[in-house]
Amino acid sequence: MRSVWFFGALVFGVGLCSVGSAAKSGAPEVLYHYDYSRIQETDQAWECWKEGYRPSKVTSKKVHETGNGTAAEIERLLRFDQSTTVLFMYSSNSDNVNLRTKFTIQPNRLVRLSLDNAGLERLQVTFAGYENDCRLADLSVPRNRLTDLPEGIERLTSLRKLDFSYNQLKQFDLDRIGIADGLKQLLLSHNRLESFVASPRAILFSLHTLDLSNNRLRTLDSTLWTMPHLETFHVDHNRHLTTIGGWKKARFPLVKGFDPAGTNNWNQTWLKSVQ
Ligand SMILES: *[C@@H]1O[C@H](CO)[C@@H](O)[C@H](O)[C@H]1NC(C)=O
Ligand SMILES: *[C@@H]1O[C@H](CO)[C@@H](O)[C@H](O)[C@H]1NC(C)=O
């Protein structure tokens, strides 16, 4: 049974090969696994996202698909019509090192966008004029190869969750998302962050989770962070980090403290003074 299946797959692969451009070079075309869910909402009269929003059962339609596709097919999947889509969640369990995709977010359509391991190298939020977005609440793009925050990210005013973990960011400026004052989760672990900076304008009153673990931070200054509800703060695996400037228990009363035996290079004198 197994060999029959395998033979079938082989024939299928060869079939694809003969139509794909890779056929010319003789190499079999690589297939990538995908799994996505998408919700289309035809009623677009509502404007901004609100806490507790659910697409109406009457006017919405859900599609779920899983399979293996060529790079061209994955690119086509990512070019879905955003005009009526409120949710798009994509993930893949393939090695996507050789898949190169990009994605452009259109204003005031999506409520939730997740592109996990999609080979994403470029993400942009290009809006006409000075329009802001007040719908996108969850932007999750983990396990891609993004080196910068998307241009236009400062226009996403309704963000509740921003997940850029497992990318290649080198720096992060909190000011860029300071307008999203309802942000609850900021997940930046497993990047290459050497700097994480803020100005007094970045007031993240609702933030409860901040993950900066597994980066390359040597210095970190919390003096300008306004995050009174911060509760879960991960900063382990920044091997050269010795202190966090401006950290006081009174400013972050809900954070439990730091592991003295952890994976940073804590200055123990400093550590005792803030626990
Ligand atoms: C995709 O391919 C993998 C092996 O390459 C296979 O195990 C899996 O069943 C395929 N998935 C689908 C949905 O066809
Ligand atoms: C460790 O921290 C203390 C208190 O913040 C400081 O006085 C001291 O110079 C630091 N030690 C080193 C080696 O940086």
C-alpha cells in the first residue's frame, strides 16, 4: 500500500515537474506544505474592530485548506482577496529557507493576520494618504526572514498582539507602535536584536507580555517604558546583558523578577537591588 502511494506521489511529482519552470533544469520542483484558514465577511458596513468582535454567521464563510504546493502556488495563496477577508491564518511545517514571499496589508480589512513560516522576506502596510487602520488586532508573522519592521506599521492603531518572533530584526523602536495603545502582547524572541529603544511617547498602558528573549541585547534601558501592567517579561538568552537601566520593582510591580542563575550575564549586585 505504502509503495503504491509512494509511486503515485512520484508520478504526481514528475507530472508537476514537466509543467514547472524547474523542468528545464531537470530538478524536481520543490513542494511546500501549507495549512490555512480564511474567513470572508461580506458585510463590511462596520468599520473599526471592537473587543469581542466575531464575524456574523449569516454573512461570513470559512475556508480551510491544507496541502503541498509549488512556490508559485504559495505566492498565489498569499495574494488572496483582502477586500472581504477578516481572518487569514497560514502556517507551514516545511523548511522554507528557499521560499521567498512578500505580503502587503491593505487598510481596514483584516482583523487577524497570521503568516507563520511562510518564507516572508518583505511585509508592508501601504496606505494611501494619511489613512490609519483601526481593524487589524493580531499581526503574527513568526518564523520568517523579516529584517525590518514593515513600513507603515505606525498606522495600525488597533493592534492587540504583535508577534515577530523567529525573524531577523536587528533593532526595535517602540515609538513605531506607540499609537497602538491597546497592545497587550509584543513578542520579539529569537531575533537578532541589538537595540530596543523607546521615547516618552510610547505609552503601552495595556501591555502585559513582552518577550525579548534569545536576542543579542548587550544593553537595555527601561527608563522610558510606560507599561504599568507588564506581567510577563522574558529577557533570558541575551548572553551579554548585565543590567536593565531604570528597572525598579515599583515601576513594574507585576513582573516576578529575574532568574539569578539564568542565561544572561547579570551583574549580581544590580540583580539583588531590583528583585
Ligand atoms: C504533503 O507532503 C508530505 C510529504 O512530503 C506528506 O506527508 C503530506 O501528507 C502531504 N500533505 C498533504 C495535505 O498532501
Ligand atoms: C554592578 O552593579 C552595581 C550596582 O548597580 C555597580 O555599582 C557596579 O559597578 C556594577 N559592576 C560591574 C562590574 O559593572
